[in-house]
Amino acid sequence: MSRTTTLRRPGVLTLLALSSLAVTGCLGGGAAQSTGTSTVTGHPGTGVAAARADSVVQGAAPTPGPDHPNVLMVTVDDAAPGNLRYMPNVRRLIAARGVTLTNGVAPTPICVPARASLLTGQYAHNHGAHTISGPSGGFQSFVDAETLPVWLRRAGYDTLFVGKYLNGYGDALGSRTYVPPGWSEWRATLGRSTYDYLQPVMNVNGQVQKVREYSSDLFSDYAVDLLSRKERSQRPWFMTVNYVAPHGGGPMEPDDPSITHPEARPEVPTPTVALRHRDEFDRLGLPHTPDMFERDTTDKARASGTSHHWSSLGRRMLREANQQRIESLQAVDEGVARAIRALRRTGQLRRTVITFSSDNGYLVGQHNRQAKLIHYEDSLKVPMVLRGPGIPQGTRVATQVTNADLPTTIAALTGATPTRPQDGIDIRPLLRSGVRDRVIPIHAWQVHDGSRSVYEGVRTRRWTFVRFTDGEEELYDHKKDPYQLSNLANRKSYHRIVKQMRSLTLRYNSCAGVTCHGSVSS
């Protein structure tokens, strides 16, 4: 019998209490068993109570119906849409047998806000984790109760986590052995070891383990092991596998730009590549698109960030970094194939929905930037494909879909009941209908100070508009200018469009739940 204690979620700041809720918790070793209770305050603006808990109602969990599928959600870190071109298994085994969402969008394109949206179905202005560190950023800022795994556990699902969680997890006081609410199996990297590709430190169901294995292969090993267990045939399950690639990390390799040219500025981070894939793409050049090393950026807002002049040396460094990013994704691509083979071997594939996406995109020279958290396309957009029962095969859908839409859709698929207002929508009707022109609020906060906004705006099918805190604005027409070379915000002929985008920004950057579901004409 477990001993009931009062626990407090490590690292969570004291926040305005909208309401409180005490439910059963999960901590410790084994399969993340329930060991105690806790009360945690709700985050301002979420409109929900937060709870530190496994949140399975006492007594037997309900048995999901036969039409409720398993769900495998695979994410990568910092992959741009064009990177999918170099992942043949993802394209062949998921995209070709399912749907490619050509307008996948990360409304706040940086790690923590994007990953928190995948857990909540909410935009960052509602879930409150605005950036990667500071009082409004990282693991400590995220109230992790009443999230997707909690809802799924209540619906009778097993819930399995593998890989990277939120920045700061494992660093915050007491978080090294902490298992967040709702997870029945937990395999997460800890602290800064997340970016050590060769020696990650893991929290395995509350037990700290040091591992010597290339992290992408380790995550794939975990996934295949968990998918192959006999209990997978006894209850439906949800698994998320969060790879670190192609995010920069160590240890350093001899051909890294920071090794070959340590004096060069700006620095060019790279991931560590699995030995078997090193130099596999040594002849790969940078993208040949009009926005690469844009010659004239005088129309860009000063507040949009530093636009570097990339010398021939700098361009060679960027090319090497891009090469290593693509090479690091090869182990992920192999891992996706391994997971699908395991599902096929165990007879689970036909009843499993599989999604593949990234937390945010990444620029490698577009608009003279090497960056994310910016409103340009290769930062804001993400690769997004899915397959499974009830999903059309071999189709492409142009309607905008965000990372907040995925948990809302998964809840609908599985019969789970969200207990947070859902900013996201169930995307299944969009997969067979014509294009819907949704309004997506986009918002960024300073990287290490999530209380200070950088810009806010909206993205529609036709337009991207942002307004910076100093009042500067940018407007781009995707139809006429897909590479965002001409800022139209200050042109008199576009005054009406700018006025409309300002109104939409004001409306949607404070939306919550159903008020986030509108379209341009609504």
C-alpha cells in the first residue's frame, strides 16, 4: 500500500490561484506508481485548475472502445520543413501512407512554448510557458497538471514518454527524480545532459541512470522495447518520442565550425552525428532559395534581430552546420522505421495513428540569419505528417495546423476529455475538406525573460503580420512573395490590410478556447 504524503511539484513557482484541485500523484520508481497527493495552483490565464497528479480516477479506469486507436507522436528539435526531404523513411512510411500538412506552424517557435502546446492544446499566452528560462520560461514555469497524458490516463490509456522534456527539467531543485503527472512509463533526459548526444543522463520511472549510447539510438531502443511489450496488446496506449536532433549539442567533432574556426563570429552550433552517418552528406549545399543571404534587408524591422553579413568563410561554416543537422536526422529516420517495424511485427500498426513533427523550425542563412524564434517561414513553419486509421493516404493539406492542434486531435481520437480550454482544434475534418483560412496568433517573448514580449501578430494562409514592441511592423504576402523579401507594412496601398491584421492581432493574441478557432472572414 502506498503512503499518502503531501508533495509539491519541484520547481513550480507560486502563481495566482484561480482554483485548486487535489488528486492522486505519481512519483518514484517502477512504472511511475501513485504515491501521494498534492495541491498546485492554476496558472493565470489558463482558466483551469492545475494538479500534481497521475489523475486517474480512483478505481478501475474505463476501457476505451475498439474505435479508439493507439497514438505514436514523434517530434524532433529545430527541424525546418525542408529537412523532411532527407528523411526517406518518414516520407515513405508516414507521408506516403497518410497526410502531409504543408502549413504546419509553431506559433511561438522555440522549444518550451512549442512543447508545452503539445501537452496542453493551448497557445503560449494561455499555458504560460513563454520561453526557455526565467520566471515565465522553462520547466519551472509550466504547470504540468491537467495535460494530455492525464486526460488519456483517465480515458483508460497507457501513456509512455521517451526523450527530451522541457528545458530546465533535471536542473530545477528536486526535479531529477520527478515524474510529471499522467505518465505510466517515463524515460526523460535530465538537465544539460539532454544536449550530450553520447552520454545522456536519464530519469527512468524516477530512477537516475547514466547511459553511454548515442541518444537518438537510445530513444529508439526505448521506444521499440516499450512497443514490443505484451501489455501493449492489453490496453490502448499513447507514446511520445522526443528526439533532440538536429538541435546543437556535444561532444564536439573535429570538423565543427567552432573547432575549425574558433575566432569566427557569430558562432555556428552543430549537433553530434552518429558515427555511421558522419560525412554522409558532405556534398550537400545550402538551400538555393531567394531568401538565402538576402542582399537588401533595409525594409526589415530593426527589432527583428541581427542580420549578419556572411562572408565566404561564414557561409562555409553554415554549410557544414546544415550538413551535420541533416546527418543527425538520419538516426531519427532509422528510429521511425524501427518503431513502425515493431508495430507491424506485433500486429499494432493498423490501429495506430502516427504523427511526426518538430517543435519549431530553424534558419540556416535565410534572411542572413541563423536562428529560430522569428516570424520568417523556416523558423515559424515545421514539418508535419501523419498516418493511421481514418486518415487519407498520400494527400497534402494546405490549411494551417499548429502544434496546439495535435493534442486536441489526439484527445478526440482517443475519447479523452480535455480539462483545459482548447485553443487547438480537431484537425480530422480538415484532412478531407477544402482549405480553411484559419487565423493563427504568433507571439515571441525574450529568450531569457518571458515577461517581456518581442513581437506579436498573426499568420493566415495569405499573410504574415507582426508588430514589435517598439511599434515597427512587418507584413508579407505569401502568394506574391513566398520568401518574404518585401515588407509591405509601410506601403500606402496595403494600409487596409495592415489595419485588418492589427485588428486580428488584438483579437487573437488574447484568445482562449473557442475564441481562437476563427477564420479571416469571421
